[in-house]
Amino acid sequence: MTVVHLSGRLICADARDASIVAEHLPAHLALTRAEPGCLSFEVTPTADPLVWTVEERFDGEPSFRAHRSRAAESPWGRATAHLARDYTTTGLPA
């Protein structure tokens, strides 16, 4: 299977959005890292307090798609749906 790699930035509009990320991120990290097929999952702050870098690796398209579905329906997904995301994904069919 082809590894799926997502790389990019999660961008908050203001300090309120950043506090939402900080509140929900620990559970999101733990749940994602426990998912079948998750090879690595990192969301780390940058020098800009409103921006986080995101690096995800999954063992294939099925596990990546399952993660996306689970995350969208989670407290994290609902609380952060409005945030800007600047991601590049490789390993998915064109």
C-alpha cells in the first residue's frame, strides 16, 4: 500500500481560536495516534501563536479516509471546522 502523507498548517484567526485548538488538541492527538493505520501524527506550535504545523502519515488510503471521517465527527472536528487549513496530501489517487 502507498503511504498517505499530509503536511501543512492549521491557522487560527485569533487568540480565541488558538484556545479552542489548545483545549481540544490533546484528545485529538491521542485518538488519532490510536487509530489503525496511523504511522505518525504531529500537530506542533510554531513561533506564531496562531499557527500549528501538521504532519500526518497513514499506511494507506483506507486508514487515512477513516481518520478523516472520525475526526470530522469528533469534538475536535466540530470545534475547529471553521479554522483555515493549508495542507498538501500525497499518496492518494489522482
